[in-house]
Amino acid sequence: MPNTEQIRFQTDVCYIESQGILKTPESTLKLNLSEQYILSYLIDNYGNPVTKDELLKVGWPDRIVTEASLFQVIRALRVKLNEKKKGDVIETLPRVGYQIREFTRETINFQEEANLSPFKKIGKKTAIVSAIGLAAVGAGIGWMKYVPSHTPTNYIIEKDRIGSNDITIVTANADDLADLRNKVKELIKGQTKKYGKLVTQNERVYLLKTDEFYSAAWCAVDANDQCIKNTDFSYKIATDEWDKFANIVINNQKVYHETPVIQTEYAREPTAVVYTSYIDKSGIRSKVMHYFMTPTDNKGIFDYSLMSFIKDPDSGNFRALAISASKAYVENRESQFLQTIKIEPEMFHWAYQPSPDYDEKESLALKHTCHFECQSSDKRSYYNYVVYKQPNLLLMLNEFTGFFWNSTSQGDPSISYSDYFSGLVPDEKNKTDK
């Protein structure tokens, strides 16, 4: 195959302009057109400051956009160029614009890539599509590892009763199942050693392991085996941070609902609220999500939007992370769970701004939100599974973010998220496959 040129940046990420791709030793990523135009223009003007107005014209030659669109592309490029510090590749010039840092030009050929086996080529394609979800997040989040699926995931589900607690383990493979079994045993052993008995009692517990994180959800149950109000909560735990979560469980220090202080102009009461706590190295410790659902004229189909907020570590207030809109369909199919909900994204918008308080690269909250951005930009459907339900409360499992409890808004008890999904099936005559 013919030789071509690549630009190697100080971060060891290479840009092949002729193909519009970024390459690292581990992955290949296709840039969108605006990202290609802007990065190429910065390279062509190496050594010279480039104004924002220039980049707005270059990045969107056929339409007029605001500076917010430019800021979003610059943030996305910083991520994809693997900047460890802001400005490693793209330098911000206050009150002027931007300038590209030093780089080297190299000549390469693709003969080796052409000889890849079909198996290796599939792996390469997966890496490309998986990384698209990083397009609009603050600097530092690494390359994604997997691509959204188009069919429901088939899980291994194991249930057990330990003392007065019901434990459900959900994994995608036998190795992860064995890992979680051992971790449950260690938790029981640790708590029994500390207190002389198992002090976690009368709880419904769910555990999940993926390549990127652990997910844990629970609620305290009453005599009728129903979740007690405001005792539902969930954790997302980075794979190398399990010991921190284990200490919380062993010491019986799990948290439940807090009262979020959210500053927003939106006065409408959400249909449901989700509270999640994170254990990772990012500094982002908790997130609140507001769901809004409106039935459409078609049975089992809903307008489905979401606003998410992350907690500021200093003020304790929750500030906006993202907003999205989708269609939700109740799938009329056999399922491992109570129900399968197919989500077809329609719109996604980032409200997040980079902050020195957070290490975005380590944040599960931002990585998980990246998946929704990816699916929205590519119009890729994804699935939520109803794992458990009772009046005004659902436990759901998302393919990419794990377990989350959906609690009906206290402000409008007549609108129940769980009631919407009770016994509904889609009207296949009115549903249009996309």
C-alpha cells in the first residue's frame, strides 16, 4: 500500500490526516469532520496563533455555530489526543485563540495493517467505535473499551440467601461470577470477624461486575419483603477501588438517600429520581439524575428525558452534568428480567465544564455519561432492564452503568415511573423500527 504521512504529538498520539484518524499503540479513532478541520488547520498554522473566529469558520464551513461548539470540539480533541495536562498538544492563548504545540512528521505505510487477520480487524473496528463516546467530555478520560450493543445482553444470574439477606449476582461471564462470589464471602467474613456476627440484616442486595467497574445496589426490606422508603441506594466502584467499598460494607457504613441541593431553572417536578455514589479517584463522589417521562399516543412508548447533576465537593451543591432526550419502548419479548426497555436516543447535550477539583480520566460518572453521548450521536439504541419493582420504585440495570434505583418523585405521587412500565407492551403496528 502507498506510504502516507502522520503527525506525531508529544503525547505519542498520531494523526493521519488523509484518513482523519488518531492512532495509539492500542487503538484507532476516527475524528468527526469538525475535529478534522480544526486539528488540520492548527497543524497547518503551526507557530502562529489561530483565532476563535477562524476556527469557527474552518470547523463549520456550511453553517453558523456559537463558540460553545468550538469549546466542545477543543475539549474532545484534548481527550482524544491524550493530554495529561491541558495544553500538552493544543495551547490556549487567552483573549486570542489556540495554537498547536510541537510535533514531528513521519512517513508510514499500511502494509502491516492490510495483512491483519479478520479477527484482529474486528478488534480494531471495535476500538474505533467504542472511543466515539468521548467526543464532548473534559480532558483526561481514556479510550473506551466496548461498543454499544444492538440486542439485549445475555447475563449469568445467581441468587443466594445469606442470613436474612437476599443476594443477586449478575455478570456476563463465569470468571466475573466467581470473582463476585469470592468477594461476597470476604465481606461476610470481614464483618463477622469485626462484630462477631453478620450485622447486615434484612437487605435486598444486587452486585454486578463489568470490565470497567463494579455496581452494587441494595435496599432494606420490611416484613413483607418490600423495600423500605428511602433505603434504596447504589454504588459504582472502579475495579481497583473495591477495597474501599469493602471497608464501607464491613464497617456497616453504607449510605442511603441524601437531600440534594440542585440549582436549576427547571421547575417541573421529575417523574423519578436516581441517587448514585461513586468510588474512584476522580473526586466526583455522587450524582443525582432526574427522569421525565410522558406517555405518547402509542401504547408502551414514552418520551423519555434525563437531567443529571454531580456534587460539588466544596459547596455540596449539585451542578448540571448533561441533559438528554429519547424514546423508550417496552419490549414485548422474553427476558431474563421482569421487563426490557429499549431506549432510542434523540438528543444529548453536555452541561459539564472541566474543573481542577476533578480528575476526569478517573471518573466513572463521566465515562458512563459518555456512553449516552456516544449512543445519541450515533443514534444507537441501548437497553434498560427492570430487575425489581414495587409501587413507586424500580431497580433497573443499564448495560453500561450498572444498577440504579428509580424512585417516584415525592412532589407528584400520581405520576409513577413504575406504574408506567407495569404490564405494558408496545403496539407493534404503530412502532417504526429505526
